[in-house]
Amino acid sequence: MYRVLVVDDEKIEREGIKFLLSREEGEFEISEASNGRQALEILRNEEIDILLTDIKMPHMDGLELAKKAKKEKEELQIVIFSGYNDFSFAQEAIRYGVKEYVLKPVDPDIFSETLEKVRSEIDKNKNRKIRDQKEQDFLQQYFLQNYIYTGKKEILEKAGEMINLDTWNQWHCAILVESSQNFFDTADENLAEDMRKELRRIFFYLNLNARQSLFLFNDVYCDYLLVANQLYTVMKRQYPGSFHLAVSRKFEGCEALPEIMTELEQQMEERFYHPENHVFSNEEEEYSHVDKAVQDSQLMQRISEDISRKDIQQLKVHFQCLTDKYKSSTQFSAMYIKFVFSNVIQALFEETQFSEERRLDKEIDRLYNCSDISQILQVTEENIREYENFLERSMSESRNEVAAVKNYIYQHYGEDLSLEMLAEKVYLSSGYLSFIFKKETGMNLNRFIRVFRMEKAKELLCSTNMKVAQVSEKVGFSNVSYFCRSFREYYGSSPESYRKGTGDDEENPKEI
């Protein structure tokens, strides 16, 4: 589709040009103007690819229109028609960026030839823009994924030399989407664009792995929980499988992204304990809108679940919510506050006798003997710290399960692997396996699987003659295109280029 503006003060002339356009192959969306001023107004309010204008018109002639139009839209293609065989007109037109000059009466063959040149230039510019945009998108994805997982400042510095980081600093909220199956390696490449149309807003899309993608948004004043619910509704309606979404807190500056990603992954673990929920948001923002009488029961439920799955980070988050509510409040009785925090201590002891020196009845007595809120918090925090120490000591007992999971990945990396399936292999809950695996290895399970698959792919490319499609299948990618894209994002070059040694070799992709 080419959008054309025909400008001439004589209607019959405009009809003649429109007739010539109707004879050409392709689709044309045609607008008309009877003088230069009217034409300039249209150019400012509509997207126009080609300007076809007479040179002699009232109010503003074709040359002045061409001059002003080029200032407004540099890539606009302009063809000037003139009934005067005057070379001075052509010279001046060239100065204003007009590449084509056609004499009246217009010869249909010359018109067709001229239009073909103009369309060729438009197509070339569009292809260049698409190519440049794809290159920029790849660089952004390459650097961004490495930065959010490593948090290394040198990656930001290197990225700043090649891309404009101002766009990164405009992001204020992130939504992590996770699929129950390998959805993102087979998803349509237009997925992000389709979601933009559905949500009617702009975002940056980053595919993390076959099961996870990240959406980064610019708006500061926005209810992103509402956005996430809409995104979930759209994906549930259009795509197979089950989806869960985690909404980040508001943040300023791209330096916060690694911490934001860690928080999102922690929030996502809520799905194992609330399978009926599909959208999880930042706790403090979520609870600020909940009735206080209900809030305590909800917080205690979350705290009990945190303790059950031994997730100390989430336990601290939920306990902080409780602390913030009561440390400066005067509307609740002292007895009620002691009751609330005694529930936390009871939940700790219900899971296990985590200390030989501490007994539940003794700790409850200590709490009820407190004379102010600071003492109540101190007693409760002491017990949480002791529970954390207990988890650290018990981690050594869990190393066998982590080792078994890692060994299974080493032996079955070419198969469909998921947290739920691996947890069943070692008879643990998904949440607890996620916790101890991250604690032991320093990375979440999905990330570990992706890194190992990339390493195996590199090994196969360098040591065998297997085709890229065979390597893709061997390392667990059912979609070759997705494998190539993932490999390029991880190593900085395509599988073929890496094998030939002609790509941007990155022996250690995390060091940029």
C-alpha cells in the first residue's frame, strides 16, 4: 500500500493523475489538495509516501511546497509536474530534494517509469528501516538479557556504546509471563505486535526462554495489575496452555532491572500455592487496598505458606507488610497485636522444631510479656532469624536432591523439562525445589536448563558435522528458528557463523 497525495489547482488534472495511478500495479491510497497550503496541512496530519504536485499553483507553488514538505518529512518522495520546459525549475527542485521532474502533458509511459523509480526508493528505505530496527532489537535483547541475569555494570557500559539506553531508563514496570509448556519457542513471531494491538499500549518485549517472556512498560501513572489481567485474558483466549503473570513494583532507571527480575521470579513461585490465581502483583501495593480486618488473615496465610515451602525471602516480605501496618498504628489494642505476631511464631514452630534451645511456649510467653511494639518485633524477628539459620544448616541435606536434578538435566537435556516434572523426580514440592536449586546454584531452574542447552549446542557445533536442525532437536528445541534466535541472543552470532568462526565469538557470553 502506497499513500499518495495529488496536488493541483485544476480538478481535471488531479483526475488525470488519479487515472494514471489506477492503471499501475499495486494498491494506492489517494488524497487530494488544490493548493500548496492545503497540501502541507494534509502532510502534517496524515502519513504520505509520495507527493505528486503541479509546480504552478495559487497561495504556494510546487517548489515552495516541496521545500517545506522535505523539512517536515525527510523521506517523502516528491514528483513535480510542470508545463514549462524550463531547466531552472528542475535545478531548483533538485536543491529541495525532488528527484523526479515530469513535463506536462504527462506521457503515461514516462509516468509509469517515474512511479516505479519512486516506489523502488520507498521500498529500499522501508527495508533499510526494518533491517536497522531488527539489528537494534537484537542488540537490546542481547545486552538486556545478560544484564538482568548478571547485574554487571560493564554490560550497561558496553550496551551504551551501541544502543540508546535512554529507552531503558523510560521503563517503569515489568510483567513476567510464564507458560506451563514450551510456548514461546513456537509462538508466532508477531506475538508482541499482536499484544500491542490488544492492549493498545507500547512496551518492549524480551523473550527469556521457551517458557518465559518479559514485558517492559513506560507509563508511570498506570494500574499495571489491570494491564496484567487484560494480558492474561488475551493470552488465555488466543493460545493453548496455562499462563501465569507477575507484576513488578514501580521502578526508576535500568539499574534496578536485575533486582526487579529476581523479585518477579519470587512472586511467580506463588502459582504453586495458589493455582486458582494467574496474576500476582507486588505485595505492598496489593495489600494497601485490602480491608485491614481481612488483611491479617491473608498475610498470615501467605506467611504460613512461605514457611511451608521454606522461602525465607518471601517470608521477610510478608512479615515486613505486617510490621509496617502495626509499628506506627494506635487503633489496635496491645493484646491484639501480640496475638497477631504470636501467630507468626506458632507458624514457625508448626513446620519444625528448628532450635533445641527454643520452645514454642517459652517464645510465646516472651512475646506476651513485651511492653511495647518494638519488643514484640524484636522477639518475632529473633525467631525468624533462627529459622533462617536452621534453613542454612539444613541446606546441606538438600544438596543430594539438587545434585540429582542437575544430573537428570545432564542426561535428559534434549527432552521437555519443567520444574513440576523435575520436582516429582526427587519427591519435593515445586516451590521448595525452586528455592533450594536457586540457593545452591545461584540461578533459577529455567535459566540453568537454558545455559546447559546452549553449552551443549556449542559443543555439538564445534565437534560434529550435525546440521543446525539436528543440533536444535538434540538439545531440546522443537523449533529451529527459535533455537537459532536463542543461540544468537546467547552467543552473539548465529549457529552457522559460530561454527565457521565468522561471527562475533563470545567464549563467555556473560562477559561482554
